Amino acid sequence: EAGHELVTIEKEAGKTVTGKQGDAKVTIDKSIDDVHVDDFDALLLPGGFSPDQLRGDDRFVEFTKAFAQAG
């Protein structure tokens, strides 16, 4: 209602990811290689084990750091 657009980011665009309980499925919109911090107003990191997996890839760590530094 506020006019925001949700964009999911992962290692590979088009990939379908499934939630821990197996009920929720989401198709990834963009690859981390295809996004820039300036394209977004907010960043939401998933809970659970996902952040641990994302931290293993420097591209996600650098994106998050740059997002935080951009204010």
C-alpha cells in the first residue's frame, strides 16, 4: 500500500528457495551480481540459518556493509 516493491536477492536469479517448514516458496528476482546499494531504500535479512549462509559469500557481506554505510 505504501508503494514499495519487494526484490529478493540471492546468488542466482530465477532460483526458487523454500522456507524451513517447506510451506513458503519464493522465486529470486535478482542475482547479487546484478544489484547496487543505491537501488534500494531498505534491507531485510532473513532469520534462521540463512544469514550464516549469506555471510559465507563476500558479495553479500560487502553489499550489507555498503548498505549500512550509505545510511
